[in-house]
Amino acid sequence: MNALLRLAASASAALALAASPLTAATASPARASAGPIEYPTTVHGDAADVYAPGDRANLPVALLLQGADVDKSHYSAFARAVARLGFAVVVPNHRRAVFGRTGLYAETAQAAWTVEWMRAEDARAGSPLRGRIDERSLVLLGHSFGGATGLALTTGACAPPFCADPAARPAELRGAALHGTNNTPRGGGANPPVPNTVPVALVQGTADGVAAPAAAAGTYDAIQRPPKMLVSVTGANHYDLTDGQNPAGALPDPSPQTLGQDASIRASARWSGMFLRTALGDRWAAAWLYGVGDGVDEDVTVTYVR
């Protein structure tokens, strides 16, 4: 095949992946045909929801670390969209006290707890995912406070308030896609270096009135090890990945979102999932991510270092 034909074939495959990412290249051998899987579970005592495709095996697990006081139920559409890309998405409600206030606050120990859950769930009789979990592969999704928790996890650091107890980064951690996330110091100043050990993507709404886009750009520059990516979602605010704007109980974003909620969820899930599939070694996801994705998705602008 000459170079022109190879280019055409790659573009065609990447465009097909963008439209329907669950191709033979990304899918594991199917078991009995079934619809999507959704069920409640418990991860280290935390109530959690699981979302997964029903016709795939060898599923990596994506742990979604929630934003402060954002209930797990508000991530259902986003979690379903990521799951369709070939993940078992786990969304816990983790309640603890931070600076004397009890609420829904993610912490770094959840990654190790989720690895324990993966092993147990893959072996549990009666589990909808029995024998179908890739126990070697954990990836992170994070939002706001949960994103900052995920950023700390990528470095293995224990940094209060995101880490209650020292805990090593699990060896199974393979990548992170974090939303509305930055490490800009309170009061401003230079972003401290992020000595990450796994690939990191930051997904940032350009209309975010809680976590400033400039702060995300500064954090992207501070990420030390590629691959890294900054996905700017045009017209999206801080709650671009939740089922609706300003979830009850969470800090509201005073900046209105001009992009439709369905479109922002779709873009956020697509770029998160494709980045994480690429981090896991999926070459067709990489062809879309680095080849045609930015060109065909009018809702985003992408900066990256491979």
C-alpha cells in the first residue's frame, strides 16, 4: 500500500472510530449479546454506580472522582458515554470531613480501594462483570475537587486536603482525564511542577467561572511528562459533564454555559475516553486523538505533547 493509500485508510478508520468508537480494534471478544450494564455496588464502604457495555470483556476500569458535593447521580450521562467507549466506569459517593466540614470529597486512597474492588468484582459469583474486568488497568476521570485529587494521584504525592492518609499510587494506574482542574495556588502565582508518572489530559470549559481557563493552561504547562493534552470545550462552564447545570448542593457556577448540555457531555466524554484508550495502547484511538479529532469536532480546541 503506498503512502497516499495508507493515509486515506488511516483517516477513514479514525473517522469511523469518532462516529462509533466501539470497533473491532477497540473491542475485546464479545460474550453473549446484551445491552448496557448499570448496577449499584460498594467500593470500600462507599455506595457507587457502575456503567459498562454489555457485550465486551477485558474492560479497563475508569474511576470517576466526583467534584465537591456533587452526588454520583449527576454523572450518569457522562459515565454512560465513557462506558460506550469500552470502559467499566465506577462512580462512588465518598463522604468525609475536610477542614471541619463533612461532605462529598474525593481522596487519593479511592484509587487503591477501586483496584481491590476490581479484583473482587471480577471474581464475584453473580457479578455482571465477572471475568470481564482487566485487573491490570485503572484510569481516572476527575471533576473539580476530584480532578485535583486525580492530579495528585498521577504524581504519587499525598497533598492535603486531597489525601487523608499516605497511600502509594497503584501500579495499575495508566492515565487520567481531569475536568475543571488546576493546581494554581490560592491567591495566584506560578503553577508548581506536576511530576506525573502517567499520561494526563485536562478538559476545560472556556466559560468556566469556578476554575479559570488560564489556570488550566498554567497547569498544563506545569505537567512534566508527556503525553499530555489540554482540551478546551468552547462555551462550556464548570458543569459541562454533569447531567444538568449547577447540581443541587454543589457550588454554583455564575458563568452561564452557552454550549448545549448534551453537546458538552458528548465532547467531554469523547475526548476523555479517547485519551484514556490511547494511554492504554489503543492505536485506533490514537489515530483519532492525534489525527482527525480536532478537525471534525467543532466544539473543542486541542493542545498536546505526545
